Amino acid sequence: MRKDILATILLGSLSTGLYAGGDIGGITTFENTDAAMAEVESVEPKKVEPKVIKEVKKEVKKEVKKEEPKKEGGLYVVAKGISIAGDDANGLSTDSGYGAGLDLGYGFGNGLAVELGANFAKNKLNNPAENEASYKTVDLSLVYTFDITKNWGIFGKVGYAQENTKINALNVDDSDNGVIYGGGLEYNINDNYGIVAEYEGSAIDNSLRGDVVGLGLKYNF
């Protein structure tokens, strides 16, 4: 009996000592967690610098169209329709009429040009009535053109012509020579094409043709 009591006391003492030493039971350690938190707090956040996007402006060069200089000089041709006024000569009288002409010219580049022209026209006789007269004219002229603007020009001309007149009903076939003169306006559509309006008079004796008004299309080669 005494042995049982001693054994019980001894076991109780042992149990109390072991609990006091801290070797028994679950112990929670916070040392590692505290160190990790301290390390996180000691790390400074990295500053992220914003990227600056620079706008690159491309300079757009405007194409400046340079006006091409007007063609100076060279070969040209004028095809035209003409109207003749009629005249009185040698007891005969003619009415107005119509015809066509062609001028071949060469410009020297300073406003001056030389032209070789050929015209064909016809009109009616007033006395005797209903008879027809026809005219063939060849001339060589000197022409000077003054540019008013880029497109408009005014010109004058003087030359010498040979005119052949035929009236079949009266058996007339005559040729006369004389000075011709005139002037007009020219409109340049572009470097190649233009419109020409002109007046031409003559000092040819015995001419039944009369003064001439023409409208034509000019082509520069």
C-alpha cells in the first residue's frame, strides 16, 4: 500500500517537471513570420518612370508646280475659214462671199514671225447678176505678235500677195499683185493649240474680192 502511494507521487512530480520544461505540447513559433514581414517592409517599391511618347511630325512638302514657260518660236500652221466683203472694179460689182485659208509660219522667238499663206474664196456678181467669181491668193507676210497676257496676244501683219480672179461666165482670168495688211487677236488654249481671229485688207488693183475676215485654229509644232 505504501509502495503504491509513493509511485503515484513520483509520477505526478515527473509530469509536472516535464510541463515546466516546455517539452510537451504544441508550441507556436512566430520568429520566422516576423522576419519575413520585416524584410517585406524594408524593400522599397521601384519607381516606374512613365514613357514619354514623342510625336514625330512629318513635314509634308507641297509640290509647287512651276509654270512651264511659253514656247517661243518654231513652226506653226493656221487653218481658217474666211468671209470676203466683195468690191467694185472695172464696172463690175461683187457681193460678200466665203472661203478657206491655210497659213504656214515660223516664229523667231521674239514675237516676230514669217508666214506663207494661201486662200481660196468665191462670191456672186451683182452686175451682171448671178455670175460667180472665184479667187486664189498666195502671200508672204511678216507678222509681229505682242503678248497682252499669258494666253492673249495681239498681232499685226504686212506682206505682198498675188491674186488670181476667175469669172467663167465672162471669160475673165486675171492675176494682180499688191500689198496686203491686217491684224487680229490670238488666244492660246495651251502650248500647242490656239485660236486666231484676223482682219486682212489689200491694196491690189482691180480686185473684186474685198477685205477678208478669218477665224482659224492654230497648231504649234
